[in-house]
Amino acid sequence: MVKENAFPTVNADVCITSSGSSSETNNSHENVNQPTVDSDLDPPVSEMNNYSKESIEAAQLSISVTKEREATPITQATNDNSNIEPNVGKSFVLAPPQRNNIEWLGRLPLIETLNQANQTSFCNTKSRSSSVFKNRDTEEKTLTAITKEHVPKPLSDMQRSKLRIAHLNVRSIKNRNHLIQVRELMKDRNYDILALSESWLNSTVTNAEVEIEGFKLTRLDRLGKTGGGVCVYSKSSIKVKCLKNITGISEFGFHQLWMLIQLRKLRSILLCVTYRPDYCPTSTFHDIFMENYIHALTLGKEIIVVGDLNCDLLKPDSPEAMSLLDFCTSVNQTQLIKEPTRVTETSSSLIDIIMTSNVSLVENHGVALSHISDHYLTYASLKLKMLKPPPSYKCVRSYKNYKPDSFLADLQRIPWYDISIMDDANVMLDHFNERFLHVMETHAPVKTVRIKHRSCPFISTEIRELMQYRNNLLKTARSTKLTTDWEMYRKLRKEVKSKLRDAEREYVRKELEHSHNTNSKWKIIKNCIPRKESTQQVYTKDMKEVANEFNQFFTSVGRRVSEDCTSLIELYNLPAPPTSVSLAVAESQNFSFVPVSCGEVRRTVMAFQSNKAPGHDKVRMSTIKDALPCILPVITDMINRSLQTSVFPSAWKISEVIPLLKEGDHEVANNNRPLSLLPVTSKICERVALNQLTSYTNKKKCLSKHQSDSWRVYDRQVFKAMDSKELTVIVLLDLSKAFDSIDHRKLLTKLKALGLSLGALEWFKSYLTGRTQQVKIGSVVSEPGHITHGVPQGSILGPALFNIYLNDLPTIPNFGDLESYVDDSKLYLSFPIKYVNEVMRNINEDLSKITAWCCHNSLLINPDKTKVLVLGTHKMLQRLPDDFYVTLLEKRITPTISARDLGIQLDSTLSFNEHIANTVSTCIASLCQINRVKHLFDPKILENVISSL
């Protein structure tokens, strides 16, 4: 059943879900699902210990924590709420009002049927003791929130194999102090899912800024108004899906974030996080919320509802509470929380709820004191077994004891001279790697380390003790309700906030002082102002199996594209394009590689960045630079032997692929982008070869002048046409998987046409063929996969070879002009408005020829992502016929108002207003982010950070 527009949203960002869920080293798996004793949890209000007045007064003079309390309890103050009984261990019965709206009585049979069906499919349980529809003719019904058979167990009895859900009205998670304390809360309490209401997030706050290590973030922001918003942190091992058709914010501000929680292969539940502002009418329970709840019931899942509904259930006769209880009765929901969830100096109220459609699903529940806001934290432990994810490991080369001088001294003891006299480049590289890596293992061994949680490093033991004492004072103040106790708590809360702020600032200052270079300084700054979400993922399937699936998918991309191109050629009977015209070069002037000197290799190595990512051998470029005085001759000899014998060593053709999530489910290979890592020594050889090839192509001027990233299309063509009262049509072509689908045989043919000698062609053939790759996920590596198409990803020569492959594409159009920059190509044609029909025919003819050329060269144009722009003045654009379009593979593409080209957002009049607005919006969002952490930096660094935008 698919529901269309079930929830009209107003000014809301629906379900902004993070793509990654932890930092570079995911720490979410330590102690997951391990049985623990929750002795650190705050007890229910009714079980809070009272403190003697003398102890509190003494603590006011000293910050040190007093753990021994006098036994005499403080006499509880009397106020308007003193008659509220905690009801610990008792059933809690709330009677709803008489139902006046007869409209909803007609829905009761449907709701009852759906609930019974869900309950039957869920498990064979005892009949519920919660509210049921015993008599439909009776309008008055009783909602039982806590049954006698469901007495809460002590927190220490909670099983960590159960699913633990918590909710808190946080009143701004973008508040730095609140964020730090929420991170500490999740570290200490180890909840599986934390729902937050009043998140106060907006478009200026990125997921990375408020992420918690080991958790995914799903958010529903209220836009256009301050405050509001809900979000959910779920452990990375739990698969969640936002139900967007019933998620949103109503016109009056009622929030609903519906999520499908997938725990096991055949087991899932629905979680709804709600928030109702106090100004929102309670009628929303019976219109929008009821409608979406009925739709959720049709999915056949158990439903858990958490949130802040601003309906005080301690006053069941109030209109708000009556409306909520009436809704609970209608949908057969049981409200579990029975204690006050918001306590101030003058009031107590129960406004934060946890409701369930099946009480037998809940093992434990309750409230816990929270110092983050004036709301209690509500929690529930569900009888659902969690899949225990395996611990995460990663293989790293440990440089803890690495000393460049000692490393170089040991290298100098190795006999390198015999490698230089070897004839085979493969044998030379094998011997070099064996000796070099042997010394590396002594000074920087490869280790497999377990990824652990990183607590906030700036929170000292003293601050933690101070925070614990603050918590104790809060318990006392809420228990005694004395003004003096509240004043003491507020004073200490302010001090804790100041201590946290100062400690974080001092920690960042020391880190910046001890940083050795600019790169390390900016790394520290980016940790404080994160722009990108971390990429570490948790997989529910066997990681070896996932790695093999990913590798099979990545290595078969080129073959699949080639097959699709062949199918299109047969389907549309696409004619073969003309062959590449050979460059008229005398044989003596053909391109051939020449030997390089040690000086040239040295300059090449030193030109690389030291932080270049290592390949499968885990050797950094900085390590090569340290060892260069010793290994420079042998590296030079290996490069020369490779160029001389036309053999690119096999060890340099092994790539390690890291999957990076683009969007969607990270366990689906197509949702990931492969990041290919090659050995750094191979890039030295590639750079030498590229320098010689570039020198030749520049000298012969054999590459098309239409391949560049310049803006001469707009400078010379479009603006000139606008001045002449003409229009310009631009087709922005999108090539699918272009780098991965290059045909090696055809690329070698194009290289030969440029005038490369047989020796150079053999070297490029060796460079392109025989390549393998392995996908690495954590410390797990897939089986090797063979690459049959494409230029090597992450290589130095790859982009240059791709440009050569596309070199003759600009010659294909007959009427328009074509410009290319790597895999971004655009076809454009200027014309007077009176020739618009002729231009449509001409541009479509050019597109047909371009499509044929691409298909015959194993390149696939994606019509769905191809954009068409018509540029001109406002006056001329008004004369453009409404039926103007272009055709690509029988798909009509109509002009769009704006499109992105080479990082610039273009509009039809080239006013760049949209691009300017986007840039300003991005800068404002960055400034807002910087403003939230400006206290961490001194004025000079802050100025540099702002200037870097």
C-alpha cells in the first residue's frame, strides 16, 4: 500500500539522514550488546536519596565531592504538587473523557482489526491488559498505561541484549554544551536509539557538526521558525529507514518522524518521534496523527511512540490530557510513563511519553534525571534481541617508534646495488619491496588495532566529579523543592558549563601549539568545525562477503557499460564514427621514453605532497622522502628499466579500494563510490612518464584546443550572441562511469594515432592491462578482482589518457561546437530566433552523432542527467517557443531554468544570481558554524578560519 501525500509538510526538512555515522575510526562497536549493570543510571524520582542540609551547606564552600551523606533526610517541602504520588510499582490508570466526536467511532473497527492482526503476526502472547475495545457501544473507555503484570524491574536487571530506546527534550542539540553532555550520556548509558525533541537544528547545522561516534543521525528540522525539530541517533549496527510519506511538520507545528527500525532479517518495528508545541491545537491528534497512525498500522509492525506532547497526564481532566488519552484509546496504545517528566521549582508535569501498541514487548521503562534540560529522560527496554556487530578493526602502520635517522641508517646497511643490475623490472621491484618493507616492519610495523570509542579528551576526572556532584544537587533540589537547593544547583550548573567551555578551549589551544605544520593545524581546526560526515560504516552481513560483492560490482562496471553500449548500437542502428586521424609524424620523431636522471627523480618525489595516501603496502610518501638519500639510485634504475623494457611492474598495478558512501543504504554497492589507492612508488614512475608524454603533446600540439576548463564558451560565444540579439542552446552531457568504461584496445589505437612508438605503446599496454584490485572494509580485504576496462582510478596518468581518448570527440558535431573538460562535455550552438526550428533539427542531429560516437567508444550518455539550457536576454527568451526541446536516445529534454557547469550555477540570462545566492547561503551557514565554536580559537586563528571560506 502506497500512500500519496499523506502528510502535507510546512517549512520542514524531512528526514535528513547521515551517510556516515562515525569518525574516521568508527568507535561504535565496543561493548555493544554486552551484559552490563546500569548502576550509573539515575534512579526514578521516587527512589532518589535525600541529602542532609549540613552536607549541602558544606558542599557550597568546597567543590570537592562529598560521597558520605548523613542519614537524616530533609523534610520534604509542601507545595501545590506535593500530593502527587510516584506510584512506583503500581498500575497507573488514566481514564479518558467522554468521546464527543462521533466521527472517530467509525474508525474503531478498522483500528482494532489492524491491531489484532499485528499482534497475531508478532507472536503468540497473552492477551493484553492494556486498554481494549471491550464494548464498542460504550463511548467511555479506560486507558491503562501501566498494568499490574508489567511492574518495572530494577535498572540493574536490564539485559544489554535488548533494544534500549530513550527520549529527551534537549532544547537545542546545536548548543555546544548540550552536545558535549549528550555525547557523554550516550557513552555512559549506551542506549541503542536516542530520540531528541526540540533539537533546534536548521540548514546551517550539518550532520557532521552534531554527530555522535558510532551513531547515525536522522533529523526533521522545522524551517522558517526558531526552535522545534526532532532527531534520532541510532547505532550504526541498526538499519533505519525514514517513512517520508507520513513524516513531516503540520501547519500548526505538530512534528512526526516515522522510522522503520530493522533489527534482524525478518524482524522490525516502527518508531515515531513526536513533538507538539503548546500552541498547537490538540485536534491534530484526531486528524493528522490519527491518519498517519492508521497508515502505519497497515505495515503490520509493532509501533513505539516517543516524544514531548505538552499534555500533562498528571492532570487527566485537562483538555489536552483528555484529547491525548482519547487518541490512545482510539488506537489501542498504552502510555507507559507514570512519573513526572518535567520538574521545576514550582511545578511538576508528565508531558514526555512513551507509548506502545504491545505492552508485552516492553521489558522495562522509566525516567531518569537529566541535567541537560529541565526535562527528565524517558527510556524503555524492549524484548528484542540485537544483532551484535563484530568489533571493528583496521590495519595501520604504526609510526609510534619511527625515527627517520635510525630508519635511514638501517637502509644504508642493505645491499641495493645488485638490484640495479637485474634485467626484469618485475624482479627488481619484488627485491626492492622485500628489503624495503623488511626494514619498515622494524621501524613502523603494520598492526591490526581495534577501533575504540573516544571520549571527550578534554573532560578531566575533576570535571566529571563536578558533573556528578551537580547531578546530585539536581536530585536534591527536585526532591526537596527548596529555593536554596535550586540556587545551589543553578550555581554549580553554571560552573560546570564554564569548566567544560574552558577545558575544551585549553585542549584545542595545546593541540594547535604542538602541531608541527600547517596541515596538522588545519586538521585540528576541521575537527572543531567538521564539514563532512565520517565514513566508517557497520555492516550487518559478513564483511568478507560484502567486500567480495563490492569488488565484483566495481570490477564489472566497465564490462556492463560496454554491453549496454553494444545493445544501444543494435537497438538504434547507430553508425560507426570515422576513425581517428593519425598525426603526420616521421618515424624518427615518434614519441619514445628516454632515461631519467637521479636529479629528475628527486625533483619528482619532492614535488609530491608528503601526506599522499599509501597503497596496499602502507608506505607513505613521507617515508620515501626520508629514505631518498639511500634508495634514490635504485628507484631511478627501476623506472628506467620499466621504460626501457616496456614493462610496468605487476606489484604497481595492485590497487586497494575503499568504498565511500554517496547516499542510501551503505550495504548496496551501487550506492558507494570506489576510492582507489595505489603504491606511492608507482606514482613516481607515472609522473615521470606523464612529464615526457605531456612535453611531446604540447610540442606537437596534437591535443584538441576544445579540451580545457576555460570559460571561453561564455566569454566569446554566449555574450557575443547576446549582444547580437541571438540565443545560445547548451546541452550539458552526462557520461556514466566514463573513467571505468574506457576500451583499452581503442585507447591504444588513439595513442598510436598521436605518433607513439611501438616501445611506448607496449609500455602503455603493460600499464593498462593485468591490473587487479581488492576492496578493503575495515581490516577485511576481498579476493582480488581483475580490471578489464577503464583507466586506473587514483592514478597520475589516468586523466591524461582519458583526455586523449576523448580527443576526437569535438570533431563529431556538424553544426554546433563541443567543449570538454575531463568527463564534462557540452554542445552549444548560437542562433537567431527566426531559425529556431532549424536549430532544433541541427542540434538533434549533432546529438545523434555524438551518441553514436560514444556508444562505439564504450561511453554511455545518461539522458536523465543531461541538462539543456537556452541562454539569452530576457526579451529574446520570451520569444522562444514553449515546445522547444532536444532529443537524446528518443528522450525529450526540455530547457531548464538553471544548471550546474564546472562548479558554477548557470541561469538562462547568465545573471549568476542563483550562484551568488548559493555562495552567500553557504558562507552564512559556515559563519554560523564557526560562531558556535569561536570560543575555541584565539582571534588570529579565528580570522584565518573565516578568511578561508
